[in-house]
Amino acid sequence: KLQEQISITDYGATGNGSTDDTVAVQKAINAANANAPQGGLLYCPPGTYAISASLNITGVIGFRMEGQNNCQFKWIGASTSIPMFDISDVAYSTFHGFSVIGNSAHVLNSAFLVENGSGVVVVSSGDTFDSIYIEGSGGYIQDGIRIGLGAGGDANSDFMRIINVWVSNFSDSAFTLEGSQSGPTHFYDAHCEAFGVGSFCVSGGGGSSVKSGFIWDGGFSAGSTIADFFLGCNVSNWSYSISNFNEETSNRFISSSGGCGSFQPLLLENIRWAANGLNADGQFIQIGFPGPITIRDCKFGEDYSHGLKIVWNPMTGYSRSFMTVENTTFIGNLNSLATIWTSTHPNLLVGTTAQTSD
């Protein structure tokens, strides 16, 4: 009370894992945001809260949902296309310190959907997801966090921050960025563990490529069945930046959605990509846009049994294609850098080697 804090248990949520707490949690969300558009503080004490329908958070600024210790939200709804948390027209709000759990009998479309509504009171922007764990339990959550389009269309949903969020056992993508006009999403120490079930760590959702820029710094990916990152034509010209990234057992590192003539900066920096789950064709990077592309201070491959290959095949006649590779090592069975690039070759190679033995 002294902290002007509402707990989800104030409205009857039990947290016993079996009683349906959906109505009680929604009442608590509404009470915390009673002064909308000014959002309030909602506390989630330890417990497992069974949820059967979307929890709606709409039209607020500065809302904070704070979990403690073992606060979990477990999906028990019917197999459906809706998210657990439907976040519409919400700005500068924070979701911190709790888990979303799927189960084998009830498929959940996504843990969080952030989207633009049809109104203009609050523009969806600047939300933070911090220290969140999303567990699909064998692919029973399709997407972890979706930055979607919504009724408001392809605009806004800018400058989202995803910090220390762990998505495990998803069936499609850990993170989906569906718009092409959104400002860059920032990922800090995010983790994607597909375990040979999920398709992508980051994509545009539903088998489509990302068309808005993002910044990925730190974190880990494992077991992506198609590629860790699925990049497309970025008409907004926000850059892609992936740095301090660690990977094992994924099929590819980067895949791209065909030829593209749009100017599209891409930075790959300080990356370790193990290649122990690499596709049989050896193509760990497939890029279909001209760049400019910078690869530096990276190590690709960790044994000498794979023929690592980069397919860079941009459209001609638009922006001039340009790729720089600096201080990078390719560990595999190809004995020259020229054999690594199967189509267009980089413009500049500095301090880079193809290592075939110790």
C-alpha cells in the first residue's frame, strides 16, 4: 500500500497452478492501470497462475509488471492463435522477472504480442522486457515475443528493448519483428534455444523475413532448424547489427529472402559460430542484399570436417554491393578464402584466414 502497488492476488488469483486465474489477473491489470493513460505498478508474487485467455494491456504509458522469485504464468487455454499477453498501444512500460510456460495439451501462439491498435492516444514505443523466461515445453509456444502490426498497421512499435530474455522450445521463432517501418529493436543478452524444433531465433514471423532493423548484442542461440537470423529487404534502411553472439547446433547462421537491391547495412562482429549442426550444403551465411556488409573479429567453425560457405548474391543495378571482412577465421576443410564465397566475393579482406588444420 505504501508503494502504491497492486498484487495480482488482491483480486483473487490463487497461483496454485490448477485454478483458472485469468479473470483475477485481468482485474488486477485493470486496477493497476485505472488512471490510464498513466500506467501503474503490478506485482506478481511467487506462484503458478493458470491462464486460459489473453491478458489485455491497452493504452497506457509507464506501466510496470514486476515478478518475484518463481512467478509463472502457465497457459491452459485451447489451442489458438492468440497470445498470453496482448499488449496494444502501450509505451515506455516494463515487464520484468517472471516466466511464461506452455504445455503439451494447449498450444500458445505467442507469449507476448506488442502491437499498434487503431487509436492514437498512446503510440506503441519504448517497451522493455527484462529477465523473462519463456518455456515452450517441446514447441507448444509458437513465438516468444512478437513485435506485430496490429489494427494500426505497419508503423511505430519503435525502440523496444529485450534484455536477458530466454526463449526455449519454441516452434517458429523466439522473436518476430513483423513491421518494416519500426525503429530498431535492441536485444541485450537474449537467448534462443530451439532444440531442433524452432525455425529461427529472429525472423519476421510465419516464415517471413525481418524487414526492420535491429541491434543484437550478446546472448546465445542453439538448434535453429532453418537459421538463427532470417533477414529481408529493409525498406526503412535501419541497419542489422549482430555482435558478441555465441551459437551451437543451428542449421545456418543467416538466411536471406532472395535478391534485394535496397541499401541495407549489416554488421557481424565478435561472433563464435560453431557449425556443429550445419546444413549439408555448408552454406552458413546466405545474403541477398548489397550491404554494405562488415564482418570482423569473428570465428566461424570449430572442426575441420565442414566446408563453410558464404552465398552473397545481391541484385545488380541498384546500390553498389560492398563487403569487408577483417580479422576473421574460417575453420573447415576449404583451403582458400576464394572457395568460401560461392558467388559474389568480398571487396576487401584484411587479416582473414581459411584454417584447415592446427
